Amino acid sequence: MENMYTATQAAAQIGCSQATVSRWAKELGFQRKYGSSLMLSPDQILQIAEAWRQKAGNPNFQKKQTA
């Protein structure tokens, strides 16, 4: 059996919040739970990290133009 990690552990590996990991896991269809804890495989953590890095940041933020 492969190693499984909680959303909190995944967040520490990725460098984001546990809420972000949970949100992306739900969006990507990862639903394996042990009790009430979301459990993720290393491959799923990589998929979440990639998706998060592609969409990280506020889409409404615009950099100021410097003269």
C-alpha cells in the first residue's frame, strides 16, 4: 500500500494552506477519506501542486505601471 498524507501534510509540502489543498482536491475529484481526514497519495499531491501553481494569485490584481 502506498503512503497517504493528510491535507495538512500536503499543504506543508506544497507551501499553501490546508484549505487550498482541500479545495483543489475536491475540484480534482480526490475524495478518499479516513474518518473525517482527507487522504492524498504522493501523485495526487503533485497534481494539486501543479494546479495551484498555475492558478495561484488574485486574478483581479494588476501590476502598477512604472515610468
